[in-house]
Amino acid sequence: SAIMPKISHDEVKPKLKLDGANGVGADRVKSLMSHIGDIVDIQVYNDGTTGKLNYMCGADFVKASQVAPNGLRFGPGDTCLSFDGDADRIVFFYFNEDEKQFKLLDGDKIACLMALFIKGSLQKIQVELDMSVIQTAYANGSSTRYLT
């Protein structure tokens, strides 16, 4: 890609902890790492080598129980995400040190964060593009106001 060479390798690589829910997504992320491993570090947990599909892990488990999935330890400063078994859902989560509390990001929050990340990354490498975020009629009204 024309944009990839412009990304500085001197910057600290983002580190992510990924819960693959013992499903197909974990294997695909492992394959993807051969292409993006120099710009992001992704540690894969619940990768399907042991454990049952979506058992005590995965996006639905994390969202419903508000705890980290089996086998993934995390703490302040860690950025974590969970796929569901077929990798068509994703949630991000982290530990808020000030509140001493598990925090979950899903849906509209992820869309806002991704839009801001992409916009900031493009600005950093001096690429100008018009961006849009597509939301459904069911979107959180505050996220729509935030983006506009």
C-alpha cells in the first residue's frame, strides 16, 4: 500500500490483547501478523488450540459478564478486544485505573474511536481524505452529535 511506507517505524508499536473466542478469527489474526507485525503487536488468547468455542470467552461473554475472558489477564494500560467465535462481533475493554473498574467499548463507541484514530493517523502522515461514518437509525444520538 502507498500509505504503509509513510508510517514511522520509530514510534512505539501499539500493543493489543485479542481474545479469539477459540474461533476462526484468532487464526486469521495470526496470519495477518506476518503483514502488520512491524506496526502493531497483537497477542492472541483463546486461539482455538485448547478450549471450546465461545466458552468463557468471546465478545458476548465479555459484554454480558463485564469481565475479561478466560486466560486473558489485563491491567491498567492494556488495550484488549474480543471477537465472537465467527469474528463478526467485536468489543474492546480496558481497566480504568482511576475508577478501579472494568470498562467496555462496543458499537458506536468503537466507531467513534476508529474514526478518530484513522483521521489522526492520516493527518500524521499528511494524507488528506474526506471521511464518513455510517450509522443506522438505531445509533446512539450522542455519538452522532460527537462525530458532527
